[in-house]
Amino acid sequence: MIRFKARSSASLPPVSTASLPDIVFMLLFFFMTVTTIQEKDLKVLNQLPDATEIKKLEKKDRLIYIHIGPPEQQYRSVYGTEPQIQLDDSFARVSDIGPYVLQKREALPAELRSLVTVVLKVDEKAGMGLINDVKQELRKVNALKINYATIEKAAQGD
């Protein structure tokens, strides 16, 4: 007959943590190289209009943003209170939009260039005259896909 021995109460050996710092630093370097920080300093007020029927744009890699609105308080002494155009981190004129869109489009891979959408983030109090001028400049560079950014407002039921 076979006899079973009772296990002794010996404890398990401790887990070695010698390689833990190597793993932590590998993860740290991985996230540092993969993560991109894209901060744009918004210099115009941008109270977006409300909308009930909206569609979220999924592909962010093919969007070009143009911000239009009155300048922030610290820029009003230079630019006044009239709505201004902001491209990336600087104020621009209407004539700067065409070269800006062409430059952004050329920076994209060739297969995405025809899929570019220009997103207009326009303050709700901005006049249509400036928006029409922007749209005319976009037509000149054949940027015909335009999206107006809005914020979602709950639909009011009757």
C-alpha cells in the first residue's frame, strides 16, 4: 500500500523583482515614443452653435481645422473684437487659408489627400460674410468637403 506524506509547512520562495525596473522602463520608453501630444493654443472664442442632428467624424487623421471667432481678451488690443481666423496657433487672413490647406493636404499620405475634410469651428455669433470668404478660398484649392462643428443639444419633445 502507498503511503502519502503530509506536506511540510515550508513557505514558497519569494518572487524575484530584479527585472521589474527593466520592465517599467521599457513600458515608459514605449509610451513616450508612441504618444503624441498635440496642444493648440486656442486664441479665439469658440462658442459652437447647438444642433440636434449631428454626426461624429470618425477618421481624425484626415481633418483640417479652421477656427473662427472673436479674439480672446488678451488679443483684443491688437485684433479688435471682430471675428478672426485662427490656423494652428496663429491668426491668419482669408488669403492664408488656401496655402495652409494645400500644405496640410500635402503632408498627408497620397491615398488620404482626396479624403480631406475641412472642419470649420465657427463661433455662433460670427457673421456669414467671413464664412463665405473662407468657403470661397477653400473652393479655389478644391477643398470641397466642409464640416461645421457643433455641440449636441437634446431634441425637445412635444
